[in-house]
Amino acid sequence: MLKLYDYELSGNCYKVRLLIEFLGLAVERIPVEFYPAQEHKTAWFLAINPLGQLPVIDDDGLILRDAQAILVYLASKYDDLGRWYPRDSAELLGDIQMWLSFAADLNGTVALARLHDSFFHDCDVAHCRAAAHRLFRLIDQHLWFAEQIGQDWLCSPTHPTIADIACFPYIMLSEEGGVSRLPYPAIRRWTDRVKRIPRFTLMPGIFFASALPA
Amino acid sequence: MSGERPVQFPNRWFPVARIEEVVARHIVQAQVLGQEIAIWRDDTGFANAWENRCPHRGVRLSIGLNTGHELRCQYHGWRYSSRSGQCSFIPAQPDRKPANAIRATTYGCTEQYGFVWVNLSNTQPTAPLPSLVGDSFTTLRSTHVDAPLSRVKAFLERRRASVTDGGPPDLVEIDVPMRDPAENGTMRTTLLMQPMSDTQTVIHGIVAKALVGNDRLALLRSHDAYLTRLRDEIENLARRDDTHGR
Amino acid sequence: MQEQCSLITCEDPTALNAWYVVAAVCELPIGLERPARLLDAPLTLRRERGGTVQAWLGSSAEGLSLPCRQKFGYAWTSLGVPAQDIFDIPQYDEPHRRNMNAASVGVNVSGPRAIENFLDLAHFAFVHTNYLGVEPHTEIKPYQVNISEGGEEILATQCRAYQPVAALSAKQGYEVEYVYRVPHPYCALLYKAVATDPTRQDVIGLLLQPITEDRVVAHMLLSLLDDTNSDAALRGYQQLIFSQDKPILENQLPKRLPLNLRTEVSARADASSSTYRRWLNDHRVRYGTIPP
């Protein structure tokens, strides 16, 4: 069975949990206590991931770290419809990769601000917030123009991809790091749409959106 | 009942969102003159603008649910009906009808010229909307600026934009020459100011021409690029002035 | 000395003359200094090799030494002169107790708002859906709220809520009964009868360290009777529950608690909250509140 080394409050782990739900995969969640035990820095975990970071998956002996990489793998291997990561479209793959890298930028900015405010992570939080706002302006503009051509998702006109999953958690939790989404109406509409994806699941700090009229 | 002393708002209409952005089962979070507003459309199409605060324990209504006929607060599930704002259901006491006095604070809300407008004052009669364009128009993507309205206006005035005050100074309509890709000239554009707070402004825009398809997209993109550059200049100036203590 | 006094800007005597948790002792690195903030004042903490914890207002080199006690696994200090000792929790010292700090989490809200949320039952079905409550079982039956003889503590009893059961076990939910106790303006305790022995209680404590009027560190004390779960699992569950409350707290306006009972609408289920607001006013607590 697919194993996921996981921490409930981690947005990066949540990315993997989301795709696992969307794909209907069975998974064994192995809790690794990020706080207070800092279990991700202990010897047994470093033996699995020398970077000492979550999430990590173990799929029948194949070990992968990095949420974005795990999304690529799980979508490629288990998505029979080939929609979450459409390998037959070079354009889409390039586009998705662009936004996976953007998600990594979110990790280094808005996610750090959340770690600072909640868990007193030492960082230049003002810088993180300012950088987060620059990223939010960019993605808000992108989503707004996507809407103008009837596209509800970051990359594909017709369905969400792993790019949407990768960017969603830390955007949705941005206010925990003091980054308000009030100036970003297109982002706010997009987060509602992500929440309406069938089999969408929550993490603490996130609530369901209203269902659309039948 | 807003938690602190009541604030007097001017009897003015402010644009807060493009009509098509107030989508079904969504709650728009906006701000005017420091007051947060929850804007939402019920399933009949009626647009509500309410104080973004549940009267129970002060939680933002914008993190709650728009069920199509009411807003539900995320904290205790209290429900507030469209139009009246009246509390219709308190889950902790499901068999008791909530007292009439329990209601969300509602603001004047209307839709015209492609925008949703809000009037925060409770004085009657409410001021008329500024007259803008005829029946043919295209609304632009709105631009958020990290600068107060005074700075935005001062910048535009220095740029020799034709400033025509549509009324009291808080709402300023400015005609700015802009580039039209099809005509290689300029396009007369009206910018509408939404003073969010002492530190932020939203610039809405409208051109008096109905465009469709690729022409419309091209206009939206070129205007957005222009307004974004304008915004960056305003913010750079503001940062420079703040650094020098002005 | 005058320099240190100017580090204290809080002017609320009730707030100043109280004990506050400033750290879970086991989370303090030994021999290293850790900055902290309390009531807007900068502190320095240091856990010594022998087990004591020291606290200073300002730096350790030039700052004023503050009184520092340890209780329930936490380091407590005060910027003033507390009239009373830190309150007791008799259950904590019972044998076979699982005592630990579930987490110390920063929250951008005032202390009193966070205490009220802890005392509240009516949000279970909406904020802790399928954990502590579920629709349509949202009714909160009347409960009792009393203030102790000398006015030092609030006690809420017969607080009942419908608790759903985890998917793997029984099909029906059941009613749980809680007791809440407020022994301090910034601390609240929850008592829940243990399934295996209804004469004994699990105790969960919310011990707040007010950093500013609009920001706290929430230290969560667990004192549980549990034979099956690991420490990490017990902490993880409490972290999950609290993290569901966090966005609610951080979206409350105003951040400070209004003490005028007419400012916000209350329902019958809000008896604890109304009593707590009156009690804070009786004790003239001004830090983190909006006076009537």
C-alpha cells in the first residue's frame, strides 16, 4: 500500500492528501510529528529523506520527497483519465511545471509567514508577506484573464490539474500568515472552485464552500 | 451593532466590484472607507451588500456560506436572509425564532454601468449614481493600489489627466488618453475610484464602447498593462516618500 | 531600574499582577536564551542545566530579574506582584496521568476572544464538523454558570453537546457533558468524564500568554487518562481541533473583546460568554478588551 509520511497541519502534505482523495487511492498515513517533537529531523526520518522535510511517499519501495514531485508521480501513475497531469500535451506540461515552480515560491514566502505567525519560525516575515503579495498579484491577474476565456483553472481550460492542487493550500491558508486575500477577487473565486472539485477534502483551517445550484 | 462606536459614512455610491464577478454562491470581500463589506448574490440575482461581520460574535461573513438565499456564519451557523439581512435561524436553539432585532447590517446596493455600487450611509434619500456612460460600454479589470486615494488622484492630476470631479472629492472620474491597439491612437477611458482605506485604493475602469471577442480581450490586456504600470509608479513614489518621511 | 520600567507599557493592573505561562519548559533549549513577549514587554528566558528557568524583563545582562515558577510543565512569570499563587489542578498530580503541552501556537487575536471560543459549545458542528459535533444535532441545552464565592473563578456545569462517533466505531453519537472553569482572565480549563471511569476527568487547559492586546501564544495543556494513544497522537488531535478554531479567531472583528453586553447579540447558549464578559469587567480587565 502507498505510504505517506504526513503531518496534519502541513500544507505540503495536504497537497498530496488532496490528490490521493481525488484519485481515490488507498493510503497508509504515517504521522511524523513536525511540532513539537521535530520528528522530521530525527535519525530514522533523515534516513528516509536526508532533507528532513515532509511529505515523503513510499510506493512499494519507491521513495519520493517534495510535494510537487509526488503530485507528478501519483498523477502519472494512477490517473487513468490522464487529466491531472496530461502527458500527451507538451504545452500543458510546460504550463503546469511553471505553476509547480510558482507553488515552490509560495512555499518560500506565504507558507513561511504562516510558520512564523503560528510556530514562531525565525524569518523576515515582512519580506515574506511583501513577496507573497507580489505573487498573489501575479496569480490573481492570471486567473482573471483565464476567466475571461471561460477557463476556471490555472492551466487547462476544462479541468483542474496538479498545478491547481499545488498552489491551493498555502494560498488558502495565507491569512494565518497575515496575508489577506481581500485585494484578490479572482483568487477568491478560484479557491471556491477548487473546493467544489468532487472528493475535495479539508485540512484544519479550511472550510467547505457552498455547493452550486443544481 | 458593529462592536465599536458607530461611524458616519458619506451619502455616496462607490463602485466595489464588476457585476459579473459577483458570481453565484460566492461572497465577495470588499472594503470602502475602512469598512469591510460582504457582497453576495442570491439565486434570484439580487445583490446584497452587508457589513462583513456577524452580529453574534463578530466573525467575518465572507468566510461563511452563501446558500443561494441566505448567508450562514462559519462560527455558529447563524443564518441571515437575503434582502432583509434578518437572522432566520440559530442552530443552538433550533425551535426558537430569532428575535426580529437580530440582523446583519445592510447597505444600499445597486448595479449599473457594469458595476456593483455600495452606499454605506443610512440616510435617506440616497444620493444618485454619477452618470457615466450610455448603454454601450466595456468594464476593465480593476487595479488594486497600495496607496491612498489622495496619492492616486495627485498622480493622475500631475499626468495632466483630465480630472472631472463627479461630485464630492471621494469619488473622482478621470478621463485618461489610452492606447487602442486597433486604432493606433488613444481610447478615452473613465477611471472610477474606490477608496478602500487610508492606505489602499481600487481603480475601476470603463470605456464607452461595447467590445466582444478578441477585440475585447486585446483591450482588457492593454488597459490592464497600462494601469498596472501606473499602479507601480504610484506605489514606488509612495514608498520613496515614506522612506524620506514625507 | 527606570529603564526597565519603561519597557512595561501595559497599564492594566489586573493584567500586570497576574502569573502567565511564557513557555513549555521541555521546549526551552537548555543553556540558551530565548526571547519572549508578555503584555507588550520584551522578556528573556533561559532554562538552566539544573532544571530551573530564569526570566528577565529586557536582556539577561542588564534586565530586571522576574519571578519565575514552574507548574504543569510550564514556566510562569509575572510583570507585577500577584496577590495569589497560580491556580491548582488537582487531577494533574494523579498517578497514570498523561500530562503534556499539546502545542504553543501563535494566534492573531486577543486573549479574551480565545478564552470565549474555548468556553463555547455551539460552534462544534460548524467548526469541528464530524469531530466534536455534527448537524443537525446543534441544539445546546441550558447549562449552569456560576461565579465562586470570592469572585475569583467562573464555573460552567452541565454543558452538554452531541458528539458524533468516529466512522469506524458505533453508528450513533452520544451526549457528552463538559465542565468549564475559568480560574484566571487568560486561562480556561475543560473537564470531561473519562469513558472508562466516569468518576474521573480528562482535563484540557488553554493557558494564554498575551503578547500584545491583539496577539497571544496559546499553550494547550493536556492532562488525560489514556492507555492507548501515543503522546504524539494525543498532541496531534488537540492540534487539529485548535487549528480548526484558529481561522475563526483570526477573523473576529474587533479583535478585542467588547465588555458591553449590548454590543454583540447573545443567545441562550452564550451564558458562559456573557458571564465571562461581566466577570472581566468586574475585575477591571482592560488589556485585550473594549470597556463598556
